[in-house]
Amino acid sequence: MSTYALTDSWTMTRRELAHWARQPVQVAVNLVFPVMLMLMFGYLVGGGRGVAGDYVDYLVPGMLALTMAFGLEGTMIAVTQDLNKGVIDRFRSMPMANGAILVGRSVADMLQSALALAVLVMVGLALGWRAHGGIAAFLGAIGLLLLFRFAMLWIGIQLALVAGKPELVQAVQILVWPVGFLSNAFATPEAMPGWLGTVVQWNPMSQTATAVRDLFGNQGGETGHIWPAVVWPLVLLAVFFPLALRRFARLSK
């Protein structure tokens, strides 16, 4: 990406960050929702099936991965609103790099996702969860989580551009729930029916959750899952990142 494109993308990122100050309730809800899920499954539902040992050690990494798949609708709706309100048309009249608006939205989303991870990690620590893999492994786990979020984000942006309207985004967002809950975030695949366990094991989010548990030194971690946790998001990015940029370029004509 050229310096020109990077400058334009950063300008669009600052625009999105300015929206945070005008929409503090939405930002707070996005941060509180995963915390509520963690507390609900940790205390109200609790005890994940097939999990031996301390369930919190299994749950927290799974919740971190699940959070990276949720909350996409905010960025998706913002993209469609810009398209329908004529904001994109005004930006088109400026000497701006193609796709800078989408990149700016994605960077702002990633910053909020990093903040959400920090909040969940602190809540996990308060619940008694600990990472035992060392600082390098900890940072590697956070990197895998953000890589997974980045891939999911561009899938969401592509779907938003195809949907074209905010009300349709809500229907598309429902598709994220099967990805999130058909995973090993809350229970082990071994405790599920054979066919379902196989589906869960192949879920990219399950690969990320298992790799993160391994790096954290937590219950349910398995060696050999780090590479799949890297390859899956990169494959998704290789498909959906250019698709989203091409779709946006066609809409810009």
C-alpha cells in the first residue's frame, strides 16, 4: 500500500474514532456484552461438557476467540449507512485512495477489538484465570485472536457491501451465531455427537481457540493447532479482502 493510501486510510480511521466520542453507549455495549456472556457461561450455565479441571481456564480463551467473531454488525451497518446516506459519494469527489474508507473502518474496528480483549482478560483474571505460557506466548495468543478478528471483519465488510442496506445486515449477522456456537468455546468436541464434533473441530474459530489455550498453557490446549490458526484466517483474508475492495470499487463508479 502506498504512502498516499496509508495517509487516506489513517484519515478515515480518525473519522471513525471521532464517532466513538459521539456514541459512547454503543462502545460500552460492545465491551459489556462479551463480559456478560463470560459471566453467564461461567456461573449461570457453567461446567462445559467434557472439560476436565478448572472450567474457567477452558472458558476464558474460548470467550476471547468468540468475542473476535461477534460485534461485526457495528462496522457492517456503518458501511451500508455511508453508502445509503451519500457519504461515500462525497468522499469519491475527493482525491482519495480507493478502499481507504474500508481500511479506516477496519482499523477502528481492530482498535475496539483490542480494547475488548483487554477488558475480557482483566475480567478473566478477576475470575481466577491465569496464563501460564510466558509473555511471548501470551502476545502470540493475542496476535492469533486479532488475526482471526481481521479475517472475520473483512468477511463482514464484503457481506455488508453485498447486502447494501442496514436492515439486511441484521439478517446476515445471524450467520455469525452458528460459527460462534458450533465451536469448542464452551465445550469439547469429544463430548458432542460424532458428526457434530467433527464440524466443530474444523471450525476456524475452534482452531484459534485451541491454539490460544495452548499458548496460554490452559486446559484444552493442544500442540499442532497454531499453524491452522494462522492459515485459516490468511486464507479467508486472501479471498474476502480483494473481493471487498473490488466490490467497493464497482460501487464507486
